[in-house]
Amino acid sequence: MVDALLDPFQYQFMVRALIVSVLVGAVCPLIGGYVITRNLSFMGDALAHGVMPGLALGILLGFSPLLVAVPAGIGFAVLIGFISHRTGLGEDTSIGILFAGMFALGLLILSVSDSITVDIEDILLGQVLGVSQTDVIITGGLAALVIFLLAAMHRQLVFTSFDPIGAKVVGIPVQAMDYVLLGILALVIVLSVQAVGIVLVLAMLVVPAATSYLLARRFVNIMAIGALIGVAATVTGLYLSYHFNLPSGPAMSLTAIGIFAAAALVKRRVTT
């Protein structure tokens, strides 16, 4: 058992993968509580696909994909709000239009460039075992920024999430806070993409947070428990990926869903 736990980390790529996995597992549920409270699951999925052109351009230009994906993700979030307010279309319609357009643009960039050798499947499903030292540093920096922003604006974000009308009455700029939350969500998605991929990033945003909703009542506790569940899911998925030669992103996502299923069964038994 001890060998099974320690053996993977004789390799540097596994150490880097572990660091990124822990960061992703901890940070995703922190913002995931807001995603569930505000019904932003579709927005999260759209943002995950919307960073595709940024990732593709980063690879094409020889930079870390994360560096280019950060402004792309934030720009995508702002653009959704702009189109919705400018045209009068519903937010879900604006999301659907940009979701399809950005994802198609990213796939086009990847397919027409001969210099890009990255497998599209790695972008879609994640490849945490391939992260570089630079990626680890960038991911750590983004995670620290996200935690700082959430801590600094916790009161305003919670107030606007649960009582937007009351928040407006007391002078909190509700629309500005909405954009701040979308910007933070974009940062979280960007730092998660290499671990679990574009397709599965929504699982890490929603599932650990949803699990903690079954186990806690106070919002702060929901965030904390969700972070612990997220770390457990990503680290366990990483071990499964190493020992059974499985793709890392699906292994992490399915582990998180397994934890949710167990919590749901226990919760049902307790309540009945």
C-alpha cells in the first residue's frame, strides 16, 4: 500500500501533476458554490469552451496556453454580458451563440496549423501528466489570485448571490459584481483545463460543490467541504490514472461523481 502511494512520485512529472491536481481540486469548488447558487452551470460550460481560441493561439505562438487563455476567458465573460445588454437577447441565447462560435474558432485554429502538434483530445479531456514547470507556476499564481479575490469580495459576492435586490438597496454595485464573478470563474476554468480538460471542467466546478451542499448548511462550510472533496477527487483520480493507465480528466471527474453518489445515498438514508 505504501509503495502504491509513494511510487508515482519518484517521477517529476507526477509531482507536477499532483501540485496542479490539488490546486484545481481546491479552487474549483470554491467558485462552484456560486455557480450552483446563481444557476451558472451553463455559463461555466460555455466559458470552458470559450477559452479554446486562447489555448490554440498560445500553442501556436509557442507560449504557455494558460497565459493566452486567461484574457480570452475574461474577454469571453465580458462579451456575453455586453451582447446580452446591447441586443436585448436573453443571456442564455448570447451564451449559446458565443459558445458555438468560440469553440469552432479554436478547433479551426488547431486544425489548419501544421505547427501545432498537440492532440485535440488532450485539450478536450485534459492531460495533467504533461504539465510543465511553467504551467505549475502559472496555475499556482492563478489559484492564489482566485483565493485572494474570493476572500476580499466574499461579503459582496454572497450578498449579491442570495439577495441581489437587497444588495442594490444598500449600495453594492450588483452588475459590477456579476462581472467580477464571471472574471473569477474564467480564471478558475483556465487553471483547470490542463487537469480535466474543456469537456469535463464543469464536473469539477459543480460536482464537489453539489456534494458539499448535501453535507453542510452555511455557505462558508459548503465552500470548505467542497474544496476538501475536490482535492480528494483529483488526487484519487490521479492515482487511478497512473496505476491503471486511464485518462486523468475522466478519472478525476468520475471519482467526484462517485463521491457525490455516496453522499446522496447517505443523505437520503439520514433524511428517511
